[in-house]
Amino acid sequence: MRASGLLITRLPVPLRNRVVERLRLAIREQLLPEGSRLVERQLCEMLGVSRTLVREALRQLEAEGLVTIVPHRGPSVARLDRATVKGIYEVRGVLEALAGRLFVERATAADRRRLAEAFAGFERAHAAHDSAASLRETSRFYNVLFAGARNPVIPATLRPLSGRIHLLRARSFAMPGRKEESYREMKAILEAALGHHPQQAWSCCLLHVENAARYALNSFEDEAGRAQANAAIPLKRTKRKYGKPRERNP
């Protein structure tokens, strides 16, 4: 249709959403690692969609903090910096603690059953040492917690951070000792939620996020330390050894 002489075109919204989700998943699973350039032509070929859809998806992911678009250089996967990470965990701590308390106060019996089932899925993944499955089940656990809290503002506020939250979970999980500690903390959250202790649920959720923040922030320090150590290693010059020259056939 035309309005005021301007042609209005309708973009295939479901397809655009699928493009966004594919790219978001590739970044979350680190198939597209931090700092890597995102060439539109290559993304179009990889996804089998138009450049318009790719650009729309990149703008959406830029709003989520997963993509950085620099003028004259183009888009790339955003790098997480320590200050931003600290801010994300501060927001998570308050909102997830609130969700834990509200879950206890508002959840139905069905909500509590689903939370127990979600934790059981996480427990199986943890026992199998399946990090990818553990991350998926952790997200499922929190989705159930948020749903039972009956406050849609909490997940709506955290949704734009979900991609970076997943990356930070993977980062903290990779630190020695964090997986076992995280398991114990989530079990404590479950027990508080099912035991009708709202303040205990608040405290357990907050502690879980604070400890995750400590591991994630320490990972940046470890990376900086390794980078400094590598930079301090002098390049060793090796002498070339030449063998006996071959005799040429006359």
C-alpha cells in the first residue's frame, strides 16, 4: 500500500527473527568469537537470506550488546569489557534475587514442579560433565523461576542482556571449581524456593550471582596475566642448519 506517496514494504518478521536467533546462537556458542569481523556478504551466503535481513539482524544484536558496528569498518562481534560485565552482574543480582523471593510468594504448585524438573535436567547435565547442556538447563531453570515470579518486567529487563549473560556463564563455568560451586548454589535456590522461604530464596539467588561475578571477573584478570606473560617472552632466534649441498648431475 502507499501512504503519502511512500511505498511501505512489509519485511518477513518471522524470518528476520530466525536470522537474529541464528546469529545470536552462533555468538553464544562462540562459533563467532569475540572481536571477529562480520562480513555481510559471507553472512548472507551462510544464512541464505538477503543483505537487508542481515543488516536488520545485526542492528538488533547491536542493541543487545553482542555486535559492535564501527563506521567505515563495519560490524564485528562485541568484546566484553570488565566494567560492562560488572554492571551486568550488579543488575542480575538485584533482579534475580527479587525473582527468587517473588517465586516463593507467588508460584503455583505447577510452577514448583517445573522448577524441580528444570533443576533435575541441570543435575543430569552436570553429572555428565556436559557444559553446553548445563548452560541450556541453567537458562531453563531461570526461565521457570521468572515465570513463577509473576513479574513480567524482570525477564523483559534481562532479555536484552540474555546473550551476554550466556557468554558470561560459559566464561565463569570454564574457571576451575566454578561448576561444582554453581551446582551447590542452584540446589540451595531450589530448596529455598520449594521450602517457602522468601528471604532465603533472595539470599541464595544473590549469592549465586555474586559468586558467578567473582569468577567471571577473575577470568579477565587471568587473560590479562597470560597476555602479559606471552608479551614478555623474547623471541628466540634459531640458527638455520644447512645440510651438505647436493651434488648436481653433470
